[in-house]
Amino acid sequence: MSTLPPGPRGQFGAILGYLRDPLHCMVPMVARYGDPFTLPGKPPIVCTGEPEGIRAIYTADPDTLAPAAADMAVFLGDTSLILVGGAEHRRLRRLAAPPFHAARMRAHGARIIAITEAHTSAWQEGEVASIHALAQKISLDVILRVIFGLEQPAAMAAFAELLQRTLDGISPLLALFPALRRDFAGLGPFAAFRRRQRALHAALDEQIAAARATEPRADLLSLLVHARDDAGEALTDQELRDQLLLLVIAGHETTAIAIAWAFDALLRPENAAALERLRAELDALGPAPEPAAIDRAPYLEAACNETLRRYPLAPAPAPRRLLQPMELLGYKLPAGVGVAAGIGVAHFREATYPEPLVFRPERFLERTFSPFEFLPFGGGARRCLGAALAGYEMRLVVATLIRGFVLRLRSLRPDLGKVRAANAGPRHGVEVEVVERT
């Protein structure tokens, strides 16, 4: 074949479906058009959730692919790791990767637990709280301390406000419709976002300058500032700022959303057995287990992986544009077309995950899924650098809350999710009542 796979005719219907049900919007597309299918746009994006199709995309020569969403540079910066390609991408990734090694992330375990305990220290029986709002605060604190090395409360509060206000300004409409990114005489939402962004850039530049003027520290900013490539060159200030923005945008909200979805699943009556098994596993670790012991708990890891499977953070993140033709599942795709691994298809594939809408952590104990079947952080040369930190933080926060409290969902109504910037988060925040402190 030489034509593109079938798919929706217009962008509006596909976007409306995404806004209405961001978690499952691709499932009916596969049922109607098959796999792969084509999302209309400039360029059109061919999506697949078939393991062999995802393998073809993730194992393709990286130099034959380029970013398909370059317009996102207005939010992330021109040199953001996910928006550059070729030799520039390889250089940036080599410089940025070492600070994110899993072993280095584990050094922050005790701090993540302490931050979680501090944010819940005042919780009392009968209190109502939003898990998503709590997880946002925890994640932001982790970013300020682990990434930026901030410790002073006043500095942390000021920086946190700048970060959160800027993130809140990236509305789904601005993210999905480039035509809305206009100043409108300084009165529109994009103009407001730009003002917040400039203030955040100035604050980031101050942090970068301060890190350059000091000896290397353990925080990620310092490690990135002092990193050198094969030619002895450091990251420029713009490159540093863009990578830090990516860490904040990709790491802060996504981790908070994943934690919230975990409790939306675990606290539902139909999943009571999973919660009981998880609580028993964590209780068996003793009164004050080391972070490493928590991180090794197999059912905890399975429950977090099942959360990431059942509640994909984005249906088809980081699409790539073909620089030369590609064979994909029987289609010869021409250069210029985009391709994407459809997480929102792969994670609901009946052949891989029987009863895919059922939350069942045991499936991750029964078999090992390939990186072309389970891909919450992407894959190939574009796999998320912060995956180790995000997964580690999620496991420790979930474990700390499960060990510390008996919680009950305030509402059992199904949550179809809500688009938050480019992520699929809980629409209602996962409100819980504190039943008991344990």
C-alpha cells in the first residue's frame, strides 16, 4: 500500500473526543479504523498500538525522525530535549542523562518520604483532602529541593508560585490550537502566560548563574551546570533553562497525576483486595523501613505500573516526523508524515492486557511486558530521562500515604479525566476523607 491508513476526516472531532475522554479517546478509533490509523493535522500523524508497529518506531534510526510538534517550543524552548533531533539531540541527551541514573535518584528517597509526611502531618480523622492537590505540592517540593537545591522556605515559596502560575497558564486550548497564541493587545490568556513565562525565565537564569558560581552540589541543576561534552563544552544558559523547564513541566504535573490516579483506583470498592494486599506488604516491612526496602516491594511496583497502564498520561506523546519513507505494518509512509506510539491504544490492547479496563496489579507479577507493550515513559532514543525519578517518587509517596492513613473516596462516580496542559489528569482531583491515622 502507498496511502495513509484510514482515520478521522477532521481535526475538530478528534480533539473534541480527546477533551471529552483523554484516557480512552483512541480506543474507539481503533475499533472503527483499525490499527494503525491516521490523525488529521499538519503533519498527519499515523498512530499504532501494535507492539510490532511501536517496535518499528522506537528502533528506527533516530536521524530519520524529527520533532512533529515543533510549535510547542513556545512553551518548552527551542532547545528542549524533546524538540531537537540529530546530533543536537544526542549531545544534549549525553550531557543531561548522568544526573538521572536510577542509583543517583535513590539517594533522595528519605527526603521524598519526609516531604510527604510533612505535607500530611496535620491530617486528622474526618478531614477531606484532594490527593491531586496534595501530590502537586509534594512533587513541587521534590523539584525545588532535588532539582534546584533550594532549602530556604521563602525562596522555595516564591519559586513555587512562579512555577505553578506558569504551568497553570498552559491551558489545553493554547496547547492544542496554535492560532490562539496571540497577544490581543496584552489582554488575552497567551499574553498573560508570556508575562508569567518571562518572570520564570528570569528566576531560572538567576538559579543557573548561582549554580555556575558555586562548587558542584548534589542537586540536578548543579550537576547539569557542571556537565561537559566530549569537546569539554558545557550547556549554554538557554539549553539549561529549556531542559529545566522540560523537567518541571514533564516531571511535576505528570508525577502528581499518576499518584492521584493510583488512589482513585486503589480506594474503589471493587479493588479492595488489591489495597488489602498492598497494605499487608507494606506493613510487613516494619515500623520505619528504609526507602530501598519500600522500593523493592513487588506488589507496590505492580500497583504503580498498573496505574500507569490503566491511566495513560497522554494517548500519543512526542510524535515524530519522518525524514524518509518508513514501512509501518504494511503501509509505506512517505517522508513528512508523523508517526506516534499510541500509548492510549497499547495499554488497552485486549491481546496484551485481558480485561484492560480492570485495575489488576497482579498482571505485572504474572509476566514481564516488553517496552513495546508497556511504555508509560515512551521508548527508544526518546524515552523520558526523568522516568527513574518519577517512578521512584510515585512508589514512595503512594507507600507513605498507604502506611500512614486509612482513606475513603468521597465519590465513587467514574472519572473520565481532564486535559491538563498535555496530560490526562483526574477531573475531580480524587477527593478523599481521612478515616484513620495508622
